Amino acid sequence: MSLLFVATGLVGGMSTVFTTVWSYFSRAPYFGAPRFLESRAWRLVYAAGLVIGAAAWLATLGVPEVTRVPMWQLAVGGFIAGFGARLSNGCTAGHGICGMASLQPPSMLAVAIFLATAMLTARAVRAFA
Amino acid sequence: MKPAAAAWVLASGALFGFGLALSTMVRPEVVLDFLLWHDMGLLLVLGGGVAVTFVAYRLAPRLMARPWLGGEFRRHPSEMGARTLGGAAIFGVGWGLSGVCPGPAIAGLGTGNWPLAIALAGLVLGAYVQGRFFGGDSP
């Protein structure tokens, strides 16, 4: 994110790409907002970079692994996280790194809140599952 | 986007993806262990990421008139309000349930941890429902 900013001036959160990909397929007005249309190309390239970097790790230092977290937790948790991150306009990357690194109070509060609800949820799942 | 900028964005993303994999943040088991306070190692990952990015965000605009490859230094202000804070609470529930957040879900496509694609599909679908039905007046 530092390198991205120093060279291009872009603020590299991650979750916005999930909204901007829909701007290619959906005519719903929200997805057509200027800030999504103007950033959708570099966000896709950035996401492709993540996949390449992770694949480079697998090819060099990495050990292949298949998670044992139950599929329903991945599916339902993913859906809830996607909805929440976009409503909040930020995730662990956007609020957690970019927002905190620029000392923005709303992001700091958002991080405190999502860490708390995530810890509570993980504990509840462990207790009941 | 100019080719040089696109190449740089790709390389920055690749470094981020490599880092997420190397730091084990791409493993839902490790994230859930962190959230259960069994292994606090990810605190160092988050802290390190924030520290380095803090320095870059502070210094770059002071030392340089504009970014290396042109354009301008952007700011992405977050807004104090019910959407930001309520959304964060909802995001945390999903993160605590799955152990997966957006960066690792995307990077997971490269590590061969195929069930993460299920979480990725959930994230993309959740973003659709938010934008389609809960977009509000001003995105």
C-alpha cells in the first residue's frame, strides 16, 4: 500500500473492488457512481496482483493447504462480511491499514467495532459448534 | 491508466498478496485463532502494515510534489456515521464467522486454498446486495 501510494497516489483498500466489478454488469445507480467508475480498472489490476503474489508465495516458500473451516461458515460469513464492509466503505485493509495509517477517527472506531464483533462471533461459534 | 502505472499497481498488489500469504493471514484457521486470543501474531502484521503505511502517507506528500508515476496524492476520507460504524459491526460478524476478509479471499485464489473461493463468492454477493438495495442516496 505504501508503494502503491508513493508511485501512483492511490489509496489501496480492498473491499471496494467487490462493488466496482458490479459496475460492469449492473445498471443499478449505486454502482455507476463516478468514484466507482473511475477506480474500477486499477482495482481489478490490484486484485489480479494479489492473486499473482499469493501464487508466487506458493511457488517459492508456500505450503499448499485446504481450510477445514466449514463451507457454510465461509459462504454465510463471506456474504455478511461483504455486505458490512461495503456498507461501512472499508474492511481490514481500507479502515484497518489505510484509514488507521491516515489517523482517521471514523476508521479507528470502525476497526475497534469490527474487532469486537469478530471476536464475539468467533467465540460464539466456538461455543455452539 | 498508463501502462507504467498499471504495471506498478499490479506489482504493488503482488507484494501485498505475497505478504498476506507469508504472514499466514490467508489462513482462516490463523485468523480465527487470533480472534479467539490463542495466537496474537496477526496483531504484528496489522501493526507493521499500519506503521509502514503511516510513514508513507506522511512523508511522500511532503517530500514529493506528486507521485513518481504522475497523478496526485489521493485522500480517502472515512465518514463518521451509522453506515460506517454499523457496517463495521456487520463486517466483524462475517469475519468472525468465516475467518476470511477481502484481501485474503482474493489472495486465496493464488494459494490453492480452494474453499476460499466460496467466501469470495459470498463477499461479491454481499457487495451486490448492499449496492443494489442499501446504497443510500450518496455512495
